[in-house]
Amino acid sequence: MNADDIVQALGLPTDCLVNQRVPKKLLIENDAPTPADKRMINDGIEEIYWIAALKPTIIGVPEYRSDEREYLEIAVLTAVFRPQAKASRLIELIHRAIPYPVVLVTVQDGKFSLSLAHKRFSQAEEGKSIIEGVVLESDLLMDEPGPEMAAFLGTLSLSEQPSETLYRLYQGWIDKLETLAAARITGRYAPADTQATATARRLALDEHGRLQRQITGLRSVAAKEKQFNRRVELNMKIRDLEIKLQDTKKSL
């Protein structure tokens, strides 16, 4: 399996397909804030392609406009990163540089990632948009994807997403990505049936990640601690956090 399998799973109409190479210069000129970022783009990206442009006139989903944001089309891109590249930063830079919300498939060392990021108008700079964090799932495709991955790919089709507006369509894909993140923890892929359920899952995922980071940090400290009483205290804190982690898992 390869990145094309993810793109194929989106079920995009042929009229949407662009399949054009994106010059690195475009990314650098649009939103590479530091010299280090410019070097990272030049040195870290092997190639980047604009696969499709999802426009209202083609897919029949209305554009979205509000005081916070406007979604006039959705871009689907693929990128290949070189082995030494810092993928997380490059992914963020690509989302920032493209003027539309992006469905981004990236490849590095044979591993695949899918990322999405909502955008809104910048309050500090007129005419600019900023991203609201990146929703990312890494290592998506393995030689033998499990049932959760197969279920995830089966729910990515454009026809399966909300169609009220481009914003809701894009949120539909984000919800599926968060469902996959939850499935990797619970072993069960279960798309949310309401937006309220999806929001609750998002909060639970954030809390689960926060608790995991706390546990990892405390374990590192405990492993280096020489005082017995202090180690006992740290291990008790870890145990309490692990109980909370299991409780959070039930909300996923």
C-alpha cells in the first residue's frame, strides 16, 4: 500500500483532479517565517503535488463564509519528505502556506501520515489566515493494516462526509481522523453519530494525551530518583494517573 491508497479512499471526482507539482518557492514565498524554515523546505522536501481542488461548482458542496473564516475550496496535497527532515514542522509549514484548508498526505522513510488543520482569519494581520493546530495521524499504512485501519479507509470517501458546507465537509474528515486516533487506543473504530459526541471524543483524546505525557515524565524522574521515599511517592502519582488514563479511555 502507498499514499495513493489514501487519496483513492477519498473517492474524489475526476473533475477535481489537478495533479500538478508545487514548486518549493511557492511555500517559501507564502509563509516561511524564518531562514531556518526556508532551509528546511529546500532541504527537507523531495517533492510536493497538488492532487485535487474541491470546489463547490464541482462537488456540489456550498462554500463557507463567516466572521472567523471562509472556505472557498479544499486542497488535497501529497508530499515526500527526505529522511533527515523534521516532518512535524514541514507539515505545519505546508498547511500555513496553502491559502485553503488542506488534506495533506505525507511520506517519509516508507511511513505515511495524514493531516488536516482548520484555518481562520488572523486578527493581527489583515488578509492573512492562521491554522488552528494540526490534526495528525502517523504511520497510517502498514504491510497488513488491521481492521481499524480498513474501517477508517472505508469512511474517508467524499460521499460519506457532511455536505452542508465545505467547513462541515472538512470537519467530517477531521472527525474520522480523530476516530482513528481513538481506535488505536481502544481497538474499536466507531465514528461519532453526532457532533456533540465527536467534540466529547476530541476532548477525551486531548486529556488522554496529556495524561500519557505526565506519566512518561514521572516515570523518567522516578527512574533517576535515588531516595526510596521519593520513588514511592512518584510511583503512587503514576498509579493515580494510570487510573485516570483508564477512565479517560472509556470516553473514547
